[in-house]
Amino acid sequence: MHACAPWSLPEPTLAYFPNARCVLSDRGLGARAALQVGRRSLGGLAVVDQPASGASDFGHVPVLAQRCFELLAPALTRHHSDGSGAVLVDATLGAGGHAERFLTELPGVRLIGLDRDSTALDIAAGRLAPFADRITLVHTRYDGISEALAESGYSAAESVDGVLFDLGVSSMQLDRAERGFAYAKDAPLDMRMDPTSPLTAADILNTYDEAELARILHRYGEERFARRIAAQIVRRRARAPFTTTAELVALLYEAIPAPARRTGGHPAKRTFQALRIAVNDELDSLRSAVPAALDALRVDGRIVVLAYQSLEDRIVKRTFADATASRTPPGLPVELPGHEPRFRSLTHGAERPDATEMEHNPRSTPVRLRALQRVDHARGKARP
């Protein structure tokens, strides 16, 4: 049973959220009990026991699961058809949907799963319990991949056969209103992927100066009204600090001109993206994580990256372009030995989901998939 929100919401907010007068919230009477789930232990990890009526993975449907398997499986099965001896790193484990696919279809593969969200690790541990002897789960951001490999008994260089990144906020995080990621649900202004991190979205809104707020909104959200929004945030917080997503949405409705609100999706989309990226340091983490993942791949190993917004995809595109470029000085008629590209592209630019995928999983709509394979340095090409 949903608990009714005991506070009033402004009409602009209700225009976007017509059901917001009665929503599941951890601030409503009795709502906290409705949000609680049981916990049990599995191999040192706390595992969330989902209500019998709910999906064990919070409705998580892995994006482009078949395509990811098609691209990574050749690297994982090149020695043994069941994946024996191969190591796959899922650098963004989430609810474990992609990981479950690989562990099920390749009964010999070993998996190292990384996630900064301890709740995600709890859920994935329960989902992947049948494969407990072949998995290692590590609580870390994906730019901690080298350290995670060392903790798992592997070298940071040329030690794994496949790496998968499924970037951005997960379906599980979006669907849990109390995390504050979704502008369609009223919740505390949190947005931390790692709940133990100190910085929240409320901290940014209530303490950063106007110039820094505008910079964040413009750089990370590509919001053309960044200065206008930042100015209104500063004026609004002088009366009372921001505490909830509904308060921010109401301000954005007032700050963004009506003609602009009618195009380009929800008017809060860009601001929420910017705050989430800033809270979680996502772009700087990605700039470090992808090169580290490339270094970790053995010859013929493969990497697949799923990006959901242009800022992420630009970083991946540039890093992949550098990895596939020759290091021979321009103008020379032949490739210098030892200067060949380290990787070759497995996709023509960025692949997009087809209509069937988008219909089956609407959250796949913005995804861009890129993939590389490490090549033999001596021959400058992948082994068959």
C-alpha cells in the first residue's frame, strides 16, 4: 500500500507528476516500513531478500545483452568453448543481469564484478549465488579496476580476457525513489551511487557559489539556461535550503522559459544529469577507468562499453581512437615496428539499439555501444 505524502507540492510540480500527491516516500507515515526489506548473509555479503511480489533485480533488464555476449564471447572462448581459464571483468555490475548471462552460458568463465553501490553488490550476490565459486565481487568505483584486479589475484596488465562497462545510473537506482536520481519521483536530494560517499546533490545546491553551479550545469548537463538556473538556486536557498527533488523540479519549471520547456524532453533532465555526474565524479572516473581496462586486456581480449549520454560517449570515443591509432610518425611510407595500433575496432562507430530492443527495454533508447579487441603487437593484428 502506498503512503500518501504528508507535505504539499507546488502546482508546477504536480503538472509534471499528477500522482505525486500520493506517492511511496520514506517521509510518509508508514512508508518507511513499506520500503524495508529483509537481509541475509552470503559469503560475507549482506543480501537483500526482495518481497515475493517484486522482481529480484528491481525490474532490471540488461541493455543489449545479446550483442554484448556476441562481442565478448569470442575472447572468452578462444581457448575453451565453455570459457574455462578466461576472466571477465564487469566493471559496472549493477543488479548482475549481464554477469548472469555470461556465467550461465559459459560455465567455465570467472567473473570479477565491480560496483560502487554496496546495495547493488548485495543484490547481485543473491542473484549470482549459484555461481559463487566463480565470482569475486569488489566494492569500488570503476576507476579502481587495477586495485580490484590486484585484490583478486590478477595483474593490472594483460591479465583478463574481457571487460564490460554499462555506464550511467542503473535501472535499480532510478527505480528506488529514496536515492534521488529520478526527477519523476519526490525524494531527498541525494544522487550518490555510493551511499557512503560524503557529497550529495543537496550539498552542491546549498553550498556551491553561483558561478560554480552554472559551470556544473553547463559542463555536465549542457544546459543552455545554466546561469539563469544557478541564479535562481542561490536566491531560493537564501530563504530555505533545498532538501527534495520536487523542490528542485519546481524551481526549474520557473527558471526555464515556457517555449524551452515544451521541447527537448523533461526540463529537469539536464540539471539532474549534471548534479549526478558532479556528485559521483563520473567523467573523471571514466577517463581513468577505460585506459586501465585496456591495459588489463590480454592479446585478443575485448572490451565493450555502453554509454547513455554524449559526454560519456565522447570520452570513450576519444580513448578508443587513441588506442586504435598508429604511433608511426605521419609521413613515413611504412609502419614502424613496435608502433602498430594496440587495438582494432569491432564496431563501425557507435552501434545503436534496434527497434525491437527499444520496445523491449525503453531505457536502451539512448545507448551507444563501442567495442575493441587487443591485437598482437608483433603482427599488428588479432590472432584468429
